[in-house]
Amino acid sequence: MTATADIPLLHTNGIDLSRLPDSIDLAALIRQAQQDPQLGSTCSWVLSFSQEGVPWYMTPALLVGVRGDVGAVAWSDEPPMVPTNGTNPEPVDYWLGGLHHTPMEPHTEIPIEQALAAVDEFVRTGQRPTCVEWRTEGARGAADG
């Protein structure tokens, strides 16, 4: 399978990584997704691993988005977390699965290469990516004012 042929995988809100074939390079698909006219240039997804007996909304998830040369990530678990180097002071418009308006929270936008590295790491480990330095959502650092 080519990465381009697998882009329809991204035409959904959430991606259950436990069902993702090993042959799929999800970060590469996400990079290419911005060229898909059905998704648009500013799209996002919820990546998670399903767990038997656990409702989807209670499993840890990586929220990821792409917007040109910018990526966005957030960690959805208790507590929710955002990158310490997130650059957007306000929510930014993204489209979940290319369909549903779902703004990414403040301080979630980071360089796209770092966001895609977080996707790769989460796909491999199923754990919160360590290539991103995280802080609790809403916690303010000295640089935030």
C-alpha cells in the first residue's frame, strides 16, 4: 500500500491505533493529508489505542493537527497537557477529520516536525510522547505573562 492510497484512513475523527496495520506510516499520511481536497489544509485527529472494557473517551489520546508548516498536539488524559513550547496564545481553528470544526487549545501549536515525531512515538509506544515537553493545560509559565 502506498501512503497516498491510505489517506482515506484520515477521513475520520479518531484513529484507533490498535487497528492500524504495521505497514502504514501515519506521520507520512498526516503530512500528505493537507493536499487532500476533502480534508483541507488545517485538519486534526484524535489518536488512541482502544482498550477492552474501557470507553473510548476514557482512554489516553494524542490530539494532533497540521496547518501548513505548523503542527499542533495535546495530550488528552488526566491531567490534560499541552506542549511547553506551544506558540498560539488563543485557540486556533482546525477541522477534526476534515469535517468538524474543532479548535486546538492555546499553546498546542509547535513545529510540524516535532508534532509528527510525537505521532511516530505514540504509534510505537502507546505512551505520552517524550519528544514533547509537556505541562498541565492551563498552567502558565513565566514566558506566558
